[in-house]
Amino acid sequence: VQLVESGGGLVQAGGSLRLSCAASGSLFSINAMGWYRQAPGKERELVAALSTGGSIYYADSVKGRFTISRDNAKNTLYLQMHSLKPEDTAMYYCAATYGPFEHEYDYWGQGTQVTVSS
């Protein structure tokens, strides 16, 4: 499984970005995909996740601002981010797992940088 993120960039506080994750390879056994982020000096955190069964997870810090979705025809996962805050600045990673979305993830993308200026 290969995951390639895109869509990061520099945006002012209050702005929006949409991240994309193009997935390829043997995806039929993948159960869940998610977006993680890691800011300098901080631990990596799960921001949002989506399972094939339809379960969705959002971190409290992004609820109401971020939306995770997927386009099965394009094998692409999205993260729509609105009302961005400086504290959302981080490297964002797409990840996929054979287990439930809270499980340890098996595949990772290279990351895309999101920088929110105040």
C-alpha cells in the first residue's frame, strides 16, 4: 500500500485547506484510514479517521472544523479543514490500517506540511 499526501501549504488563521491522500496497492483488506499530525516538539496525534464500516473519529481539537471523507472510485482520502488556527500547524500524515481506526497503523504517507499564520 502506498499513500501520497498533497494539499498542504501556508494559510492565514481562519482560512481553509483540503488535504488529499491518494492510495494505491492492495487496499482490499484495509479497514480504516486516518490523518495524523505532528508539530515540532509534540507527540503525533490522530486527528481524524474513517473506517470502511462508516465509523468516524475526530480529535476534540478539530471537531466542527475538520471533515474527513473518501472517494472510493478514486481511492482518495480527504481532510477538509476550516477555521484553521495557528495551533493546527503541523506535518500531516495519511495512514492506513488493517484494524480498527484506533489500532496501530500499518502504512504511512510522507506527510504534507500545514502552516497557519496568525
